[in-house]
Amino acid sequence: MICGGRELAVGKLVGRIPRRVYLPFGSSQDITYLWPKLRSSDSQPGRGVLLDPTVAPPGLQVQLITAAQPPTVTKEPSPRPPLWIRPLPQRLPHSQLRDALARHPEDQGPSDSFVVGIEQFTWRPVRLKVAPVTLIVGSPGTGKTSCLRLFQQLSSHFLCLSGGNDWGLHLPDQIAEGSAAGLSLILVDDAERCSSAQHQQLQEWASRGAAIVATASPSATLFSQLPWAHPARYSGGVVFLSPVSRSETDAVPAMMPLLEQTIPGRAVQLRPEGPRIFQWAFAEPEGAAT
């Protein structure tokens, strides 16, 4: 059996082989037009034209015997696909995160991170590392304050502040003295409403190692308004809630998937390896099942 293209068709080797079977199946017209004038044959595997000293062109149509094909083995269908693709729920109680952690025990993380939701498609638990700054950006009605309430439920030590309010009466001694020791989280709602003095306080606490989780409304000048939040841009600490318009993401240069409609708690996290969509869980009342 000899296989070849143009070089074989016009070469001297073919003329030294007295008995030849030409197989047109799978051969291009660029090659077959160089063959001797042969009778037409069906284009099927093993169907060819025989030429030998007793059979001159156009030759004799023949069918070569081919090897028997192995029997086809039918595999039993798998009882379930290896990966379930499920849409994210519209609402996710925090107690349901227990099931996600039970399915993926390898996702247990460090103490400075919190499981806050489940990931799109895989339903794997989403763990956020809050240090040094986590910024939650969203329009009214997207669930920003509810996200902070979940951190209150997850953390044993926190300080909850609100932009535009007087903080002086609410600061514990270690914060008032400029230290964040003893506090796990500093939670700031509506951070864009903070005064210049409050922004300066937040900047000082961040420089001293405090973990700050803040919410803010979308704006093209977001990081100009929140100078202490810049570390979040480079550590995967920026989370957008239900972004439905490109103008909501003008503060970041990265391309981000947009949602068709506003779903409270539906989040898009910007990470160095790419955006991640997940559903943020909401805190349940005290005494609810956990």
C-alpha cells in the first residue's frame, strides 16, 4: 500500500508497480486528475479501480475487503452529570450556606475571610478576604446595607458607622485613640457621605491595619471620594451589586458583565483572575436556624 500526493502520481515509482488499485475515496481532484483515465466508481471506502498487465485503462471496478469494525460498546448513561448547572436563587438565607460548605469542605479559609454567598453555576461557597478594604458598590435597592448586616452576624467584634452621621459618640476608646486593636471589622455604610475628617479617620485606621468594609453608590469619581479604598482595587475587594448599566462601573477600567435586571444581593466581584458572579446571602433574625 502506497500513499502519496502529487509527487507519487507523477513519479517513476508508480510505473514500476504492475498491479495497482486506485482508491478515489478521500483523494482530492488535484491528485485524481493526474491518474490514468479510469472508469468512474462510487466514492466509498475500499471501492477502487484495478489496473494490471491484463486490465488496461479504464480498468476494472473492485471492492477491497476491509477489516471488520470492532463492535460498538454502548455505555450506560451516568446517573447524574459530573457538574450541575443551576441558576442562582433570587434570595439566599445565610443558613443555606451550610449546605454549600458541606459539599465543598476544602473551601474552609483563613480567619480574616467570611463566606458570604454562593457562586454562579457551581454553587461553591464564596469567601471574601476583608483585609485591608472591601468596597461594596450599588445603587439604592441593591442590598448594600443588608450586606453589612451579614458581616455583623458573622463577626463577633465590629464597629458599625454611617456616612453623614456624627461618629464621635460611637467610637470605642481604642478607635478614638487611633488604634484598631480589638476590632475585627469597621463597617461603614454610605461611605461617600462621610466628611473630610471622617475620611481622614478611615485612612488612618486603614494604615494601622484595620479591616474596613464599606458601601457606596456608583460614581465615576468613586475612588477620588474614597481615597482610603484604593487597596480594594488591586486585591479583589471591589464588589458591585446588580450592575445594569455601564455607567455604574466607570470607576474601574475592567470590563464587567452587566445584569438584565436588578436583583438584590446579586454581586459581581472584580478579581485579578477575572470577574465572579455570585448571590450574596442575607442575615437572618436572631434565633433563626443556622
